[in-house]
Amino acid sequence: MTEKIRVRYAPSPTGHLHIGNARTAIFNWLFARHYQGQFVIRIEDTDLARNVAGGEKSQLDNLKWLGVDWDEGPDKPNPEYAPYRQTERAKLGIYDRYIQELLDQGKAYKSYKTEETLKAEREAQAAAHQAPHYVYEYAGMDADQIKAAQVKDEAAGLKAVVRFRVPEDHDYQWQDIVKGKVKINSKEIGGDWVIQKADGMPTYNFAVVIDDHLMEITHVLRGDDHVSNTPKQLMVYDALGWQAPKFGHMALIIKAETGKKLSKRDEDTLQFIEQYRELGYLPEAMFNFIGLLGWSPVGENEIFTREQFKDMFDETRFTKANAKFDAKKLAWVNNQWMRAEKDRVMPQLIAELVKAGLISQQEADQQADHLAKIIEIAGVDGIKATSEIAPLATYPFFKLHGISDEDKAAWLDTEAGKQVTSAFAKAAAALTTGDFTAENLMKLIRQLQTDLAIKGRPLWNPIRLITTHEVQGPNLPEILAVMGRDWTLKNIQETLV
């Protein structure tokens, strides 16, 4: 691709970064980086009622965590295109200029219909089994009559919105980067639509056209739910005599279990980046998983770095089929990354032990190597997120369960149990600290098996109980070796009293 590439991610500061929005940001970033273009962040904050405190910061912080950077944005303004928040652009009158131009050309008009009138019209349409649509209020009037009606409405204290006059029976079509040729007739729009609200703020479908044109956006990659917005935007481009960017609408993201669209209201599924950060998922894994939602690489490999994604990105490989959000697949991807980056992830794993109150930060700093061994034995290779390590490592490394009466009766109070525990206690005490290794402990237990002619659970369970207070767990010789001779002998002594 030889043309200049400028793409944008334009979130609304109405909440945390959602998986679907993160995908939009990632693919726009990949498109820009693959073709040496510019990636722009623009904040679409004109819906004042839904904006939340910290919403913008949350969006940008989580993008940075994912490894997504940008060339321009609120924090990196280019004077040629700034500002990058729509409320700030509105204050400068950027949108008013073009609204007035459309009003002057008769392509837009002031509408004074009240909410009560609009509601009554919708109810009448529903009763008549008609699709909801806006009814032009000045039908059959000439210019003077329209002006007189508007003056009367203003005198009555009614506030006006500005509506775009939708052309009749006009096909709006485009060659979609993902979907191919798309055509939607103006009859399907629902009638004249609002481009400026009564409070003076532009609506999304109008402001986005003005901003994309003035910021010289060349390609718009977004979710499939925006397809219905595209004809509205195309008619604004046509009305102002501008060339529209190329559009690409990525497949819907659906839940793998149900096949239904991933909804923010679905509380059964974690779908915000911040939730996965808190659980200890890795940013590389999140980027990797999201980068395969609705896009397929060449070959069978599924684990890629950001650089690999950037190098192999190809917009022709977007899939038309719905993208399946599979939490189990995400967990698998994160596990693969944790295994590959274990040394780098280890401080985060140790931090989870501190967070769980198992050790102090000072102890963590002093015993990092020891704690890394515990984490390895506890089963780090089997977890899907760093937050899972603390529950795995708590027992027996930091705390001991009480031994149940059932376990005592089944394994310690039997004749075989007494033989095993007595023999193991003596043999373990005979080992020096330097000899207290997993290899030597395994040899010791195997020797007991031979000497006592006891094997399997009757051999292992009594030893496990007097040392770890549990009959199940990770490799016992490794546990005892990493916890050390003193710890092991202390547990045995206290158990056999």
C-alpha cells in the first residue's frame, strides 16, 4: 500500500476498556504500524450524561498496558489537527461551521418537535405496523411558511435540534475492507436524523465525519455494529462534497458457549481489560488473544508477539464469520505466555504472595530465589493467571492444615503407618542439611519401601501427613527439599508428639 495511512481509535469515556473496543484499537494500531502510518486517539465525549470520571484515563492506561502506543492524541497533540476531545472541538465552533453550511444549503433544518410529539408518532407507527421513522414536520410548506412556523415555535419557548434532510430513495454503497460490497438505501435510515442536539452538541454520526475529514483519516476499522451508521455518515460526506475514508467493519464478537453477541450487560463473562489485569493476565497474552478475534494468520500457530502481528498483518485476512470469545482459550493463551516468560513473570507471582499476606515485602525481597522455587513446585505451569498462585502455594509452604481424624485413623494409627512414620523420622533426621535434597529424599523413601515392604499410598500418605499435613499435593521430595531440613523435622516432631 503506497498511500498515506491515518487511522484512529475514538473511544467514549463512558467506562472501562472493553474487549471489543480493545480489538478495534489493536487492529487500527496494527494497520498503522504495518504500513508505517499514523495512529490517532480521539476522545468522543459529546454524550455528557454518560461520561464517567476517570473514563478517559482508564481507556488510555489500559491501551498502554496492552502495548498500544499512538502518534497523536490528547496527550500528544499535533497543532494541525488538535484538539482531540470532541467537547473541546465543539467549544471552538468546529462543528457549528458545517452545521450552518448545511442549514444554508437546505440540507439540514431546525426541528422543534417535542418529545411528547415524537413519542405519539412512534406509538401510532407501531399501531399501524410501520417501521419507526421520523415524519418531516414541514411537508408541503414553502420557505416563508417554514420560517413562520419556526418563529412561532421559538416564541413558544421550544428548543430546536438540527436534523439532516435525508435524500429520498438513494443507495449508499461502499466496498467494505471486511464485508465486501455493502449497499443500504436511504429508506432504511428511519427518516431525517439529528445532527445537533438541543444543547448545541453534535451527535456522533455528524461529529465523526467532521473529525475524520479534518484529521485526514484514510481508513476506518470498527465493529460490525457500526454498519448501520455508515450510510448516515456517507450522506454527510456527500452533502459537504468530501471524499469518505475506506471503511472496514469487523465481525461481531460472540460468546463461544452460547453463540450470542458479547454484551457488556452479561455479568457471567469477564470482558473488560482491567478485570484481566487484576487477575494477573499478561498484556502480551491479552494482545495475542484479541488479535485473533476476527482475523486469521497464515499457518497453524496461535502464539505471536506484537512485533510478529505487526509484520504479518494483512487486512485481507479479516474473517466475515463471527469471532468467538472463548474464556478457556484466553486462559490457555495466557498460560502459554506465562510458561514462555516465567523469569520475567516471577516478580509478579511473588507479588501475589505479598498481596495475599503470606509474606512481607521485605521477606519477598530477601527470599526471591527461595520463593521462586516454591512457586515452581506449587504448580505455576498449570495456572491461567498469576492471581491463582497464592491459593496454590499457601498450603503447605506457608500454612499447615490440621490433620483430620479420618486421615489419622486411616494412615497414621495403623501398624503400617506407625512403621513408616517412625522409620522416615529417623532417616530424615540422619540427613545433614547439605544432603537434604529432593534426590536423596526420594532415595530414602524408596529404601523404606524395600526395607518395610510397604508401597503406594500406605507408604506415601503417612510421610505426607507428618511433613505437610496433606495426603495430596505436589512432588513431596521437592516440597521437603525446598522447605528444608529444619522445617521438615519440626513438622514431624509436632505431628508425632
